[in-house]
Amino acid sequence: MKEFFLSDCGNHENKVITSSFVVVSKQVKPKKTGEPYLALTLADRTGQVEAKMWDNVEDALDAFEQDDFLKVKGLLNKYKNRFQITIHKLRRLGESEIDFSDYLPKTTKDIGELWQTLATFVASFRDPHLKALVEAFMAHSQIAQAYRNAPAAKTLHHAYIGGLLDHVVSLSRSCDLMCRNYPQINRDLLLTGAFLHDIGKIHELTYNRSFSYTTRGQLLGHMIIELEMLQAKLAQFPDFPEELKILVEHLIISHHGEYEFGSPKLPMFPEALMLHYLDNLDSKMESMRAHFEREASSEQPWTGYNSSLSRPLLNSAKFLEKKRPITADSSSASSSSASDTPTLETTSEPVPATTRQDKF
């Protein structure tokens, strides 16, 4: 197992670290002199970090590719309030050196408890057709195993092992709450939509080395895959009402809500509209949570740019903490924080304050 994880960055600032990572992205860019340098995004199960290799690049250009695993030695410091690694040395790891559990993020929640929560929701269904349908999916051992482990997305939200189940349980709780406020909603239909709306992700995404798309997922997308899965499962229920089948199909193909977001149809009945908005809300709240977690070491309340939300984010908890008045316990503290002092940021390599001597 790795000794250094990216969640430990705050304890190793301005130190030379040696650790292993999976390559999320690899780009070769030109310096001002025209010589190439490497711009990488490296990751382990606790996060991602940008990395640059400025020297001896020619030897490293063809030594590895995206999704490979690297052992890296380099200086860990901050640039624009975000950690980065200036790589001194790297090498590609052999298969025998890789512990995949070090690199794929995983939910911190108990998978068994999440699955039981989902089963409890399904057990509460009053509609016998919808209950039998969802229970048939949950009873299928291969589907159940994949559902419990798959991420909900490659990068945008719940992008970790167990993310799909985590997302669907959270969404189901929201659906259950909203049904109490809107009694005209068919709760069983809405919760069926919550269970099925992303089930195709178990075939759309692969997560053996890193999160990426399968060929089937790239060509068809999870909604088409879900319709195929639904048709196959409904073949076991010849008495399943045709009208109910059409509503379930519409829940699947309309849950992205807008044509530009990949929905073949807009939500056209109440349960479909509610599923779209609650799904969208859950994914965006998770995207914010994960972004705040990635930048937890920063003292600034404003984060960097969030590409999925197309904006920087304000951590309201940090913002309010900074605005609290000075108390007797903190009266001896400086009246101005380090964040109020202008600093000159540079991409040039600083002299490390301390150095870890690790065998590479």
C-alpha cells in the first residue's frame, strides 16, 4: 500500500515526495523555448493533482500513457493556492507493483447498509408490478454486484466505487420526502425511476484501472442500455401493464431534462419532471461537496473553477468562519491572515524547506 496519499498534501508542502499515482491525463506542451514539457493529472483514491515535468522530458515522453501507473519523485508545493508536483523522476510501474485499491476512490459509506436502505424503499412499494420489476433487478446477482460497485459518472459526480448506489439512495430519500409534500405524485413510479435512471452505468463505465467508458457505453450511452435492460427484464412479466411500461421508459429517456443534455424527450408528466430536477440537484450538490473536499487544505473560501458547474464556488462555511469577530481566546492572533497579504506566485521551482529522502 502507498505511504503517501494526496489527502496528505497539507502535511508535506514544500517537500520532495516519492509516491505512485495513476495517470488521469497526459499532455505534451511546448515551453517558451520550444522544447517540450509534460503536463499531467495524477490521481490516487483520495484525489487528483496537477504535475509538471520540465527537465529530461525526452526520456519520459514514450515511457508511459494515460491510465498507466507511475512512481513519481518530485517537489510538492502550491501554485495559485492549489497543490502541484514538479516531477524530478518517474517510471512506469509493473503490474506486480500495483495495488488497485490505492488508486480508485471509494465511498466512505457502508455498501451493505446502502443496499439495505434501497431494498427497504422497494419493499414499501404498493404497486405489485413495479415492486416485482425492481426486485427482479436486485435479485440478479451480476446486476446487483455491479450496481453496488459502479461509479455514477466518470468525473462529474459520485465518481467513485459505490457512487451509483450512493447516488440512488440519496436520490430515493429526496423522492420520498418530496412525495410527502406533493401527494399527487405516484411514489412507486418515481422511486422506480430513481432506481432505473442510471442502471445502465454498470455497462457504460469501466473501472478496473481508472474510470472510463466501455465501447458499448461510448457508442450507445446509458439510457439506450437501460431500455435494453428493461425490455429483457420485462420479458419475465408478460402481464406487466403496457401503460406502466411506457411511463417507466419515459422516466429513463427524459431524466436529463433538456435536449442539449442528451435527453431524447423532455419530461412530460409529474413524476418524470420531479425525477429530473431531483437527480440534477443531487448530482450538483455532490459535485460541490467533492470540490470543497479536494480544496480542503486551502484557507481561501473561494475555490478554483469547477468545470462541471462552469463557475468557481464559495465555501460558505469557510466564508462565515473568516468573518467571525475576534474573541478573547483569539485576541492574541494576528489581525490579518496570510490570505490578506499579497504574494508573488511563480511556476519556477522553489527551494524545498525540507526534503524526504526516499528510495526511488
